[in-house]
Amino acid sequence: MIEIIVPLALLFIIALVKQIPKIGGDIRVALLVAAVSSAIISGLNLGETALAFVDGIDRLSWVIMLSLFGSLYAESQAKLGAIDTTLNSLRAAFGNSPKGLIVAIFITLILAGSLLGDAIAAATVIGFLVINSLTELKLKPEQIGMIILLGASIGSIMPPITQGVFLSASLVGVDPTPVIKIAYVTVTIGAILAILESFRFVRGKKMPKELIPEQKVFQILKERWKTLIPLLVLIAIVLANTLFDYNIFTEISIFAFILESLKEIRIVQGITFQVVSAIIIAFLVSFLFPAVRKDTKGVFKNGLGKVNQTVQIQICAGVMVGVFYASGLIDKVALMTEGLGSSMVKLGGALSMVVVGMLTGSQTTSQSVIVTFLGPILEKMEVAPELIALGASHIAAAGQNMPPVGLTAFVICGLIGGILNTKVDPLKVMMLALPNSLYFLLIGLIVWFI
């Protein structure tokens, strides 16, 4: 029992008690301390512990590589102007009314969130572009915060580049492809609900003349279509595999040769996953454009900087996951829960994920801590691995935005407050976003109870 209680107690105490000097509230330290304490109590020697570290990071290598190259790619698109082209085109298509402008902003946020795989990064990249426009619609700062929060958060779980689903699939040990196909539907419904929720903010309002786009969609695309080439390459590669079962990385000899060699290298093999490889191709295509080439250093510096902390957390989570498997902790927890009812385990697991996500503001932490144990238990209860991964990703997405301590909401409120020079209440933002969070929680529970 002690080998279970001590690592988890240390994990939660360090992560949640911010008053602890220097390390309080630091998720990375909490994950590493839990890993090391588990290794010591379980009697792993240094060699076994090192191998466990590598094994755990390797298990999450898809997600780590997705974050790294996704951020680099998104930064290259910002330099190229693809984000501006997308936002302006959508504004021209939908932006002649306040509701149309909201639709355009949501689609842009969701696209950015999907490309970056991180809600905070998406909110930061796109947020400053849309805050003033939403202010001119006379929206309250908290309403602006809710739109940015939901758009960026939904984007981070939106396929095809869906960090939340990749992480849950990695932790469960299942191919994410079938999970992604279901997530297209469930996440799109969540996006539609978020847009409809936001329409009430502009009911009865007219579009200010200065916000009505001067150019038509075709005029914008005629002038700036080249900035969308890397994005179109990425979309083509992903859709070819998803819709037509044509994977260029197995069908084209040169790609197949390179990736087959890389699959033999632990951790590095994370880049061989189809979506990550597609992002790398699109990223390389971006360097055909002078605007990106001339600022190569800035692309790498800014891109890596934006996901620095996220990747550190993912690596630390991998270390913990590897040690927990090597020490037999996962099996021991599974044995302890065999006498519990199926419904109690599912509800308790979901509640735990929501609470951890709520308190840490991170779906990555929530999944790494809870799904590591819960996944094997649910499999023994004959829940399909694909449904375990789908449910976990949705429940974690719900938890990270729930009141009272969603980290993303605090970052967004700080951004809005700085631009508008006003105080923005993050709790009100989270409460406005609560119906959407409850939707994702409900979807997660439904697929677990099917």
C-alpha cells in the first residue's frame, strides 16, 4: 500500500500546495518526485530507473513531437502571414454581421489551437488580433475572454492535430486514428455549441462600419493565396490518409525508407507518426518563402519558446509513467479496484480527472496522472481502448476550463486586461464557459458507459 500512497501523496501535495517554498505548484517537480519516490520504494536500481525514464518518454513521444513541431509550424505560418490571411478571409466571408464576425473568430481560434495543440499558445497568438474587434462590438471583457477561452481550448482537442486525443491514446496504448475519426464529430458539435452560446452576446447589435471588411473573400485569396500553400499541403496529406486511406509516408519510397529507419530509435520515433510527419513536411515547405527563410532564427526561437513549458511537463509526465509501469504500480492499483463497482470506478475516475484539471489548469497533467492508472482498470472492465482514450481526452478538456482555477482563463484575462487596461474576472470567464465544459464531460462519461 505504501508504494501507492506515498508517490501519489507527494505528487498532489507538491502540485497543489503552492505555499511550499520554491517547488510548490510546480507540476514538473511534482511529477519527477512521484517518479523517483516510486522507484526508490519499489527497489528499482539506477539502471532499471533510467530504462523506465526512457520507456515512459518514448510512450509519450508522439505528443512531445506534436507539440514541438506543431509550434514551429504555427510560428512559421505567423511569419508567412497565413494566420492573417485566414482571419481576414473568414471575416470577409462571415463578418458583415456581429454573429458572422464571431463565427470567423471562432474558426480562426480553433484552427490555431489545432495547429499549435495548446490552448494557451493559441489564445496568445490569436487573442491580440481579435480583442479590439470584439470590444468594438461592445462585448464585456469577460465575454471576450469566454470566446477566446473556448475557441482556443476546443482547437487544442480538434482533429487532425489533437494533442488531447494523442495523449490519451498514448497513455492507453491504442492507435489514435479511430479515436480521431469519432472526435471530429464530438468536437465539432462542441464548437457549434460554443458559437451558438456566444451569439447571445451580440443579440440586437449592429456591425460597426469600421469592422466590415473592405475586400471580398476572392480578392483576399487572389492577393494572398500563396501564404496558404503550407497549410493546404498539410490538409492534403492528412485528408488523403483519413478519407482515402493513402499514406504518403508508406506509399512514397523515400519517405518510407527514412521513417522506417527512425522507427528503430526510441523517443525520436515519435516523429514517424503520420500527423507529426505531415506537419514536418508542411513546415519545410514554409521555408520556400523568403518571409520565413529570412527569420529562421526567430521561427525556431519563438516556436520552441511557446511550448517550452508544455514539453517539459510532457517529458516529466513520461518519466513518471515509465517508472509507474516498471515498478508494477499500475498493476497494483488495478488489483485494488477489482472489488469496486464499474460505475463507481468510472465516475470516480472522471471526477478525479476534472478535479486535477481544474486545480492545475492542464489537461496534460490531468491525463498523465489519472489515465495512467485508470486506463488499465477500464480495459479490465471491458471498455474498448478507443473509447477509453476518447472519453479521457474529452473529460480532461472539460476539467481544465472549469472554475475556479483554470490556468488558461487566467492567462487570457491577463492578455485582455493588458490590452484594454481593465480588470477581467477569470472566474466569470470560466462560469460563462461552464456549459461547454459540461458538454465535453457528458460526452466523456457517455462513451465510457456505452
